Amino acid sequence: MSAKRPRTLKTVTGAGGTSETYELAVDPTRSTLDTATRVAWLAEAARIDALFTADLLSFGAQGAIGSQEPLVFVSALSQVTSRIGLIATVSTTFHHPYNLARLFGTLDHVSNGRAAWNLVTSSVGEENFGPDGLPGPEERYARAAESLEVVNALWDSWRPGALTAGADGGAALRPDLVRPIDHAGRYFTVAGPLNIPPLPQRRPVQFQAGQSEAGRALGARYAEVVFTSLPTLDIALDFTRKIRGEAERFGRPGGLPLIFSSFHATYGATEAEARRLVRERRESIDFERGRAQVADMLGGGVDLSDLPLDAKLPESLLPDIGTVGRRRGRVDIFAGYVRQGYTLRELVIAAQDTGHWAAAGTPEQLADAVEERFRAGVLDVISLGGLADPRQHDFVVNGLLHELRRRGIVADDYAGPTLRENLGLELPPRDGDFDAPAAGRTPAPTR
């Protein structure tokens, strides 16, 4: 499982925002999928590699109302697109791996090999799943690791030649090539095998979100693509060095996992216009609400209500990272800002991008920023937003993407029919593989 060469930057866009979902829900003549469908068509026409759906499991979580269930959402989008990949965010904390294997396996089938799973361990939503609360990060990631072991084993439980076309044109099954997995672990006991046919991609592409120490270890061991908050080049270099070093110690090929960053871009026809838009955005910030946003970025246990906006945060307010139960990577980033002497006002401004990479300028200037990270080896997949807005679409597609293609950084077209091919990812060898069908043996019909 290694990234193929020549290396090009892969592109992703969000499949639909929560605000559009709720606006559409009050119109009985329209589907809550309408905006996402339009974005999907625009993205596929622009040869963007994949659509991304996030997820929130709580009402009002982190300032948002919530989102529709990602797997159902992208399954619907699979029927109005033909080439673009479909990334669904689903938590291992609140799902069983046998169900996950079937759900993502079915998505891979209905999309003809365009499925991807963005694995998260959840930072909210525990109030909806029983009385025990949210497990600590270490336990969540231990459960996630075992979930991945089970899911991958289930996807690989159908061996080459297990299902073929029979002489009559129907499906012919070799039952001896469909094997139980007989998993018995700390969290799960799963006999297997998977009860759906072998997948078009064999395994959907595996994304993983999380940049705490435990999250990084999970990504280094299993993920093909890691989605991270890397606001500066220095942070991106440090994170990439650490996770790739850990991946190599697990015996994985160089260049894995791919690094996926969200790009919060402010576009202008001129540099002056971009600066003006940034200034207007900052002038519109509700700084009192921003105090709560900064507190959330610092783990949620910090009271900033009485601190003057232009005062620096005392380092004594910073939590012990080991006591933070949610989003430790984000906390680490904002704690670093505090140690650098950011004022509360500056922290509120930074919190508007929730720790993600932000830049402003003309499409050519933004292409320079993207190229810098790409050439430094810390950017393999980039998220570009705003396609639903005609002006933003023009800047993204006819501006930034056009310039990146002119420089040979982004490919002009899809490389193949599956998302795995378009991301340049190979499959890992199967654990415990066994021989292909013996010559002369007749498969049993599935009728």
C-alpha cells in the first residue's frame, strides 16, 4: 500500500453544509440533498477527487446544529455522480465493526468503488449512546484500532476467485474461499465472514481524523490518509515527520499516510481586495461569543469571561493535556499560541478557523502557498470549499485549480474509475492469504 508516482496533489470538497440542510428542510418542494447534489455536479465537472461529509452527533455541538447521517447522504450522492469519491465520517466509538464493514462495503458497491471512510473516535455525542459517558482518548483509540482490525479482516474474508461468473452467466461461489475471521478481542467477538460480495476496491479508502498522540499512533499504523489541523508550515513539518516516522516503524512504505489539510482561503481579484475581505471578516466577529470558542479550543475547562480582549492569557490557565478528554491535538495547537504570547483577541481571531490552515490573496498567491506545502512534502490532499457560491466557484475552479494544474501540481483528469486509483493508493497484502482456486475445480452455483 504505497502512494504511486508521479505525485500529484489530490483535491476534496465538502458535500453540504448544515445551514443549507436546515434551510432546505423548511421548503416542502426541495430535498435536503439539493445543495449537495449541485456541489457534487460542480466538483465532478472540475475533476475534484472526492466529496467529504463531516458529522456531529449532538444538537448544538461546537456551535452547529448538527448534520445528516453521512453514509445515507453520500449513498444518495453516489447515484447522481459517476467518478468522484465519497468520504463519510463515522465514529468507531458508537458503531460495531461488523455493521461498519457491511455499511461501507455496500457504499463501495453502490458507487462502483468510490467509497472512503473517515474514521473518528468522537468528541461529542455520548449523551445519546448510554449512561457511561465518553471513554477517555486512550480507550477510544484502542477500540478504534480493534475496529479497524475487524473491519479489514471482514473485507478480506472473500479471497480471489471466491465469486466468479459461472458457465450459465450467473454467479458461482467457491465456499472454501470465503473464510471466517474468528476474531476474539478486548472489545469485539466477530466470527465472520462478511456476508456481502467482495468489494470493487477490496477495501474502501481509509481516512482518519485525529492528531493527538493517540490519534497519530492510530493513523501511523492504519490510515491511508490522515485529516489534520495544521495551521502553519512548521506545525505541518513537525506532524508529518512524526507520523511518517511512526508509520515506517510499523513497516509501512514511505510516503504513507497521505497528509490531508483543510484550506481556509480568502480569495481576491487583487491582493488589496483579499486584505479588505479579511479585515471585514475580523470586524464582524462577535468577540464575546469568541471567548467561548477559545475556551473550547483549549479543552472546554477554561473561564475567559473576565479576561480583557487585549490581554495575554496566563500560561497557568492552560490545562494539563493528559486531563483533556477531547480534541487534544487542537488543544495543543492553541496552547502553543498562548505560549507564543497571543492576546485573547488574537486567539478569538484564530479560533474562527478552528486551528486549520488559513491564507488570503489572489488565486496565484494562494497557489504559491499550496505549492510551498506540496513541495515540502507535507500536503498530499487539500480540501477546497465554497463551490456552491458562484464567485467562490470561479476563484477555486478557474483560478486556484487552473493555476495548480498549469504548474503540474494537480492532475487534469481522474486516473481511473475508483477512488483508490485516483488517490494513487495501492492495497496492502492480505493477512494469511491462501491459494487461489485449484485448476479444474468447478465452483458451486449460488442459486
